[in-house]
Amino acid sequence: MNRKKLQKLTDSLTKNSKHSPGPSFYVLPLNLPTPGTSFNKSEVKCLISLFYNLVGDVTERQGVVIGLDRNAFRNILHVTFGMTDDMTMDRVFRGFDKDNDGCVSVTEWVCGLSVFLRGTLEEKMKYCFEVFDLNGDGFISKEEMFHMLKNSLLKQPSEEDPDEGVKDLVEITLKKMDRDHDGKLSVADYEQAVREETLLLEAFGPCLPDPKSQMEFEAQVFKDPHEFSEM
Amino acid sequence: MGVALTRSMQWSAAGHGTRTLEVTPLNEAILTEIVMFVESFIYKHPQEAKYVFVEPLEWKTNLDPSAFGSGYIVSETTVNSEDVDKNGQPLLFLSVPQIKIRSFGQLSRFLFIAKSTKLKEAQACIEANRNPVAKILGLDYKVIDEISEDSSVLSILDKITKDDDPASETKMKIAMLLKQLDLHLLNHTLKHISLEIRLNPGTFKNDIELLKRFSGKGKQTVLEFIDYTSDYEFSNGCRAPPWRQLRGEICYVLVKPHDAEILCVTCSKEGVFLNGGKTDDEEEVNYERTGEIYKDLVTLLREKSAIFSENMSKQKVRVNEGQQKEKDQPDETPRKREDATLRKASTASHRSALESSRINLGKKQMTKRLEPSLNWKSTVDAKGKRSSVRDTQGGKHGGRLEKPRPSILPGIAQFRKSVQKVEDIISDSASESEEDEEPSERRKEANADLPSEYWQIQKLVKYLKRGNQTATVIALCSMKDFKLAQETCQLAIRNVGGLEVLINLLETDEVKCQIGSLQILKEISHNPQIRRNIVELGGLPVMVNILDSPFKCLKCLAAETIANVAKFRRARRAVRRHGGITKLVALLDHEQNATEPAYSSLYETEDVELARCGALALWSCSKSNGNKEAIRKTGGIHLLAQLLKTSHENMLIPVVGTLQECASEENCRAAIKAERIIENLVKNLNSENEQLQEHCAMAIYQCAEDEETRHLMRQHGGLKPLASLLSETDNKERLAAVTGAIWKCSISKENTTKFRKYKAIETLVGLLTDQPEEVLVNVVGALGECCQEQENRVIIRKCGGIQPLVKLLVGTNQALLVNVTKAVGACAVEPESMMIIDSLDGVRLLWSLLKNPHPEVKASAAWALCPCIQNAKDAGEMVRSFIGGLELVVSLLKSDNKEVLASVCAAITNIAKDQENLAIITDYGVVPLLSKIANTTNDKLRQHLAEAISRCCMWGRNREAFGEHRAVGLLVRYLKSNDTNVHRTTAQALYQLSEDADNCITMHENGAVKLLLDMIGSSDHDLQEAAAGCISNIRRKGACSHEMNSTSVLLYHEPPHTPLEPAVQQKHKTSHCLI
């Protein structure tokens, strides 16, 4: 990647960027309304260099998208952000991979991390809802909840119905969040509930970095842009 | 009969004399039975009635001989029955007051004659004849009672069949009859005993706790207060001293109903009764029973207080509302039923039933506390109904109802279902009212009676324990939806082990769990029990650690929770020990907070909020002295001062609150002064927020002990807002704080002038009536200070302030009395005011306060008397008119309180101005008493004592007497003091004493001359004159006595005196010239 391109990319992704993003290498996903991210220039630079560092030495070829595939990305989520749940990690990958091409490009990487690390409550709610809405129908149904919560309780051998606790938990959640009482969570339900109780943002599993690993990540990545290249 | 008498009747345990029967319901019942037996004996068994007792029953009767009519030979003091035995002895013989009766016939008749007093007679008879059976049937039968019941009848039969004497046949019949009576009595007492549930400490404790919750000021409460007389609880739950516990007494309670005097009540196993009361000065309760025995506290209180009974039934009616089937006494009936079931149940089920009834008691209070809440109210109400139905039902439906199924289904549909279910049950219950039941079912119910919240919370806690982070957060959020402010929920969380889990969560790394947990802990820690539990579970160190967290939101929550928990001493100390104070103080540091990097925007709060929470926690902590010091040392006062400059009202209250608490410490006050806080306090006095104003005024009250602060208050214009706040009298707490601040500020003269300008004095006078004591103390204190100025005194008099002040002299509040006496004394300086005081009999009131047990009051009253005596017309006559007054004053000289002594000396000085009074107090031995206290180093006392001595010298032989009591030598020492006031009065006293030659010698021996010589050089004319006069006396009289006694004691004794002599004479002359 040449220096000029990099410069342009960085500018386009920087917070309050005055440059409009160049269409030749940056296709703005339709569902991301704000151009630019919440990072400043040097932070963007750091993230881009981290990206290329992670992707490794793949020579840039015409027609082939350079990016992190599912496994690589999941690995990062696991190692850096301490996520463990397979399903959630998949969903997070989908959240990043806006164009659904199976890999996270450099733009998607920076934009994704922008929400992931610095997103406003709005952005995070949108992101989380997408993560939790497994089938993408705009609702989180009971079944989806059950699916996401089924491993959240320690199983006790003595119990007759091991799923009873989980079912109960689903009911509790619905009672708390389902404002229109239709047995499933709409975006409106979810957003209203989260606004009242921020803790419910990640109601069905951690899909955002926990504050601690986030602090560590930021401290490491933004400290010295050259450090990663040496690694 | 014998068995019943010895075993069942309750004999008093009085150690000496004949034992008497206690007046208990049981004894009364037995006596009534016996009386009935004897009365009907003459009809039922006419044959046996003629049987002559082996020994007469003999006792002291109250019956008058005149009461006896036909069939008796009556003289003035004796009565003989016309019925006689074989030997011609009368069967009834009364010789006032002894009566002897020898047959059942006569006994029956006697009881007829006795009419209304027959119970008393029967009691006297039984008391005097501890074994009536033996007397009736002869000694042989006495043994019978000791033998077991079954065999005894046989043995009698045996005995009787042996002889075929017809007399012994009747004897046997009587024996049988008595045996029957005995059995009857035993059965009767058994019934009686089983009616009373034996009370235990637990029941009392519960009842008292419950009543305590409903007590307090206001009309809605059932009582004004209820409290134990003793704080110490023995391990068995009793509070009575061990030797009283032997009698079954459990505890003593002081109860103040709204409409009666304080009752002192003994709670014993037998029941509840009024005792002799507890007097203020004695620690002990007078244990003697003075009233009837009631089955429990509530019944007693219902009897004693109409308001209690009314309000109590209100509380209960609320619970029983909606029951169609209720009767006249909604709460008595279930009780009786319970009693009935109790009788049937075995001892084991006794306990469980008792427990369930206790839970019911608790529930009444629960339902009362439940405010309408979104989710649970209806279900709980329904439960309330359900359980009360069950009470009347006697639990027949216990099985059918089962435990309330923990339901989490949201929505109204399910809730409607449950209401319907309850209604079904109610209609069921209307048709059936059987009380047969199995005790085991009842036991189950004890659990079922728990509110539905309990089960829901228990389930959530289970998820907290078992769930991963996600499940935990969901459970925490759901738990937050409960009414955590209600005790039911708070205790439910604790009882299912939720506190441990919540505190455990704080130790994890999961920020969200920590936040959720703290949010819950913050709410439930409003409950004092929960606070203690949190501390016991080691929650405080964990929370103190969280104060270091990088997340401000967490810090805030932790600080707020600490603020709630640190409401008691141990918790406050724990905060300090774990370094919490330093961390909390750090939260106040605005600038440093701002520089800290912000990490996660979701968990951020404003820095102001952080400071507010920090201040809140410090406020709680600052109630301990150690913490005040710690706050000061960690620079907290400075930071608080900085925060005080901001204008966030929410934050200002805890900030000022903390400052106010700290201001009670000397060091902290100095720091506060150094931080120039007064200016900002004044600024905030002008705020709109009443609470803020109150705390500012409190802080000023604390700080204004200091002279400089008072001046600062004036300079910053703080007096005007204080004066204007005086006119708003609705908020009593604030009024108390404001008047307190005014009191302390008015200690400075300049401030009183200002207050006069703001018309504060008139307002203060207006506040002398209809205010609570806390306000009155401060108002009167302020007026007392203001009265030091002539102009203010005039204002007070003109506003009619003297009458209410004098009225307050009859109060009992110590602090108030001290202030009132001071104010009255200050007013009395003015002759016109004095006239008013005199006309209101104020002097007599002041005088009687000399008998007050508190030395401060005594002293203050004595000081106040001085200007009164000075300014009253005919003071001497007035003083003499107080019977025993002078004796009282003189006796106060035996006090060991220096202030009292000084004030009494001052009073004596004034009293002694009247020759006749001086004569009287001399008779009461004032001279030796004054001489006795002369050995002191207290300058104030010295001054007034010397003055009193010089006054007292004016009578008879008093001068010589002082000399004889060795006061002179001690007085000479006073001249070495540094206080010129002491010098002056001492010199005057010595001058008076030096009229006596022997005293002159003593003075000289003690080196008075040299000291006095120095005094002559003083600029104080009185002192000069007195010193010079004294020296002159020493020279003349001393020399004279020297010649008379031919002893070389005086001036030539010491060589240095000779060269001084001319100087003495010269100075003497000059001082005389000066006059």
C-alpha cells in the first residue's frame, strides 16, 4: 500500500474529517450514517497499521480484498478482548463485516472498532441489537434469547429440567424489556429498556469489550504506532 | 382441696410473716369455687353440715359483730352462735377480730353474712389455715394429701370402714366431698392455665418491636413511645435482673400512650401488669404489682389508652378490609381460634403455631408499609387477604393453597388470574368455617405466609449465584425492579443469602456486575439491620477498594453506599481503618478528577456527582471524632471549602453537613476559620433550599464559639439573613439551627447591636412561646446574651418578654434552665424589669432552682439571684420571706462544684447587705463554711469568696470567727494571684478582718504586709484604699496586741521592715489623700 493512499484513508476515517471519503477505495456502508469515526488521526494510523500487521504480508492484488477472515478475527476477539462464546464472536464478526463478504476490510476494521471502543450509546445499542438479532428479522425472539442464554447458568445435576432456569431467565428478561408485551423484543423495546437501564445493553452476552480489556487494548495500541510493526 | 391449695394457688413469696395469696385471676377463680362449694354445702349436705371440725378454723375477720343477726348471741365485741357442739361450745365464736368456726353449717352461714366480702374472708381463712383439711378431719387425714390421689380415697375408705362409728361415716362423706372439691379445683385450674398461653421473652420482644414501629409523634401512631427500662438483654432473652427472673418476670417496659401518663409495665410469664413505676433518680424499678394482670401487652394498653385501642384497630382493620365475613371484633376472633387450636396441639406444634401467629403480626405491619407499587401491590394485598382468611378459617385450606408459586410471568393477565383465585377462596371460606385441622398443616403455612416477593427474590439470588456475567446482570436488573425501599424486600434479600452474593460480586472484575450490585446495596442499606449485616460480611473494605476504581460511576455508587452504611460507629471506624477517608476526600478533588482520563463513556458520570457522593459519604463518616480528625489531616476541609464556592445545591448540602459535623472539633474549627469558609456559609444562608440553610446555620452555630468567627459573620453580612430567617417558623429544625447561630453570634456585643437594628430581638421574644425545647434553649440563650446591653433589656421589657421568660423558669430541661436563669438575671439588672420579675414571683422560682440537681442550673440560678437581690425593693424582707431559703443558700456552700460555690458566694454577698439576713445566715454557720472553701486556687471563686467574707465580717463576732477558722492565712495567699479583681476583694476582706487584732497577727505572720504594700501602688482606688487601710490596721492593732501580749511578733520581728516603715507611712498618707 502506498503512502499516499494510506494518507487519504487515514484522513477519511479520522474524526471530524474535512475530506469526504474517496469512493475509489472506501465504500460507505449504507447503514453507517456518519462519515469518519471517533478516532483522531494518530489513532486511526495506529489502527490501520495494526490491521496490516494482523493481516500479515499479503501482497496487494487487484480484485482480492485484503482483510481478516472469520477465524483470524475471532482469534483477535478471544485473545485481545477476552471473549469466549463462539456464537457471540460470530455475531460480532458479522457486525464488523458490513458488506458480508466474509472478511473484515481495513475500513470495516476501523469503523467497527470505532463503535466497539468509542461508540455512543446509540451506536452501541444499534450494534448490539444487530448482534443479538440472530436471524436478522428485526426482533429478538424468545427462541433467540433462549439460544443466547442457554449456557449462562451453571447446570446442577440435581435439577429435573436443566433448561428451566434458562427459560425462567428469558421470562425475566422479557418482563423487563418487552414493553409492548408481544413476546419478543423489537428495536424500540430494546432501546427503551437500555435507556432506562444501561446495564441491559449487553443483556444477552458480552459483545462489547469489557472496560478493562478495552483500557489495556487502547493503552497498548495507541501508545506507540511503531511498536506493533516491530512485534 | 389440699393439693389444689398447695400446688395450684399462687402464693406470694414474701419471706416473713404469714404467706399471703397473690391477687391473680387463677387464685380468684379457685377462691370463687371454694366459696361456692361452702355456700351450697348447707343445702346440699345438711347432715354433713352439722359435723364438728376436729380443730376450729381460725382467722382474723373484718366482719363486724353487728352484722350477725338471728341465731347468734351478739355483744359489742363478741359473737357466739346459738348452735353448740356436744360440750356446749358454740360452733362459731367471734371475738373481734379473731373468729373460730367449727362446722360447715356455720361456715356457710358466715359467708352469707359476709356477702360482698366473702371472697376476702375466704382468702383470709385459707391464708390463716394452710391445711384446712387437717383441721376439719383431724391429723390422720392430713397425710392423705401427700399420698397420690388414687390411693388416698381408698385409704380413707379403709380407715373408715374399720370403725362403725356413725360419726366416722359423716366424716368419710365429708372427706369424699372434700376430695371431690379438690379434683374439681384442679380441673378448674388446669382449664384456667391452659387458657393462658405461657408467655416467653420472644413474644414480648416481638410485640414490643412491633409497637415500637408504630410509635412516635403524631396522631396516627398508637403510642408516643415504648421502651425497655434496661438495655441489657440476658442470653435467655430476659431483661429483668436475675433475682426477678426467678419469679418469671421477663422485662420491664416504659410506655407513653397519647392520652395517659408514662406507664411502667412488668412483662412476666404469667402476663402483663403495671408495677410501682420507675422514678427518675432511682435506677431500680419498683417491682410491686399495682394493677391487674393482662394476658398480653396489647390488651393492657387497650385497657389503659383509648387512643391506642382506636389506632390499633385502625391498623388491623386495614389488614382485614375486604373480608365479607368479619364480625364485631375482627382481630379477637382469630386469636381465640388460635388459642383453641393451641389447646389441642401438642407441645411441638405449639411452637410452630406461635411462630405463625407471630408472622401474622409481622404481616400486619408489612401490609401497612407496602406502598402502592407497580408490580406487586395487588398480589401482596391479595396475599394479605388470603392469609387473614386463613386465620379465621383455621387453615383448613392450607393444603389446597400450597406455597405461593413463584411467578415471573409478566403482564396483567396472570395477575388477574391470581386475584380471581383469591376471590374463589374467599367465597369458599364464607360457606365453611370449620376449625378442625392438622397441626402439621399449620407448620407448612408458616412458610406459605411469606410474601411472594420473598420467593421471587430467592429465585433471583439463585441465578446470581449460578449465573455467568450475563445471567447475573439480568438477575440484578430484575431485582432492582422490586421495591427495594420496602423492608419486606430488604429482609428477603438478606434472608435468602443475597447480601453475601452481592458483596461477593463487588470483588469480581465485572464492572457491570459491580454496578448492579452496588445499585441494589445502595438502596437496601437504608435499612439499619442490613447496614449491620453488610459490615459483618466485610462489605466495607470491598467498597472502600472500589473507590480506587477508574470508573467514576462505580466510585459514585460505592461512596453513596458507604454514606448509607456508615451510619453507625463501628462502620465509620471500619471506613477509616481501611483508608476510606483518604479516598473519599480524594473524590472531592475537583481538579484532579477532571484530569483523569475518561475511559468508557457508558460508565461515566459528572465530576460534580463524584464530589457530591464523596461529600455524602464523608458526611456520614464525620459523625465520628476520629474521622473528623482524619478528614482534616487529609486536607478534606480545604477541598470542602473549595466545593462550597460552587453552586450545586445537591452537593452543597452534604458539604455543609460535613463541615457542620467537623466544626464540633477544635482543630477542625481552626481549619475552617483558616479556609475562610464563613463567607460562603453566609452566601448559602441566602439560598432557597431550607435544608441547606439549616446546615449552614448549624455550622455557624458550631463555629461561632470563636470570637473571630463572630466578627467575620458580621463583616460578611451574615447577621441579616439569620435575622430574617427567624420569621419563618414552620421548619422547626431550621429554626433551631438559626436561633442557635444567633445565640452564639450575639455573644459579641457588636453583633447584638446589629440584631437590634434588624429587629431580631422583638422576633426572638415572639418565639418564647409555643416552640419546641430545642428552639427555646437557643432563643433564650440569645436573649440572655442580648440582655447584657441596656437598650436591649428595654426592648425585651417593652415587648413583654419578661413574662414568658419567668414562666420558663418552671421547666425541667437543664440547658433551657441554665439559659433562662441567665436571661432573667440579666433582665433583673434593670429596676423596672426587676419589678415585673418580682410581681411574677420570679425570684422565688429562681430560688427554688437552687434545689435543682444539676450544678450548672444551681450556679446559674444563684448568679441570677444576685442582681435580683440588688435591685428589688425591700430586698431583705423579700429574702426572709422565702421559708428555708437562707438555709438552702448556706447549705449550698457544701457543694464541690467551683462554679456553684462562686455563684453562691456572690449571692451571699448580696444577701449579707441586709443586717438581719446576715444575722440569720451567721446562725446557719456561714462563717465556718466560707472558711472551709477558702483553700482554693480558682480565681473566680476567690474573688467572690473574698467579697462574701468581707460582707460577713459586718456582724457580731464574725471577724474573730473567720480568724478562728483559719480563713485569714488563706486569704493572704490570694494576694499572690494574678487577677486584680481577686486582689481588690481580698484586700477589702483583709481590711475588714484586720479590725481584729489577732487577725492582724496572722496576716503579718503570713507576709501580708509586703504584698499589701505592692497593692498600694495599684491604680485601682478601691484596692489602694483597702490595702492601705489594712496595713494601717495591722500596724496599730498588731502593735497594740504586741504590747499587750509582750510577744515580739510584729514589725520589728523582721529586719527588712524597719527601713520600709517610712515608705509605708508615706504611701498610706498618699492613699488617704486620694480619697
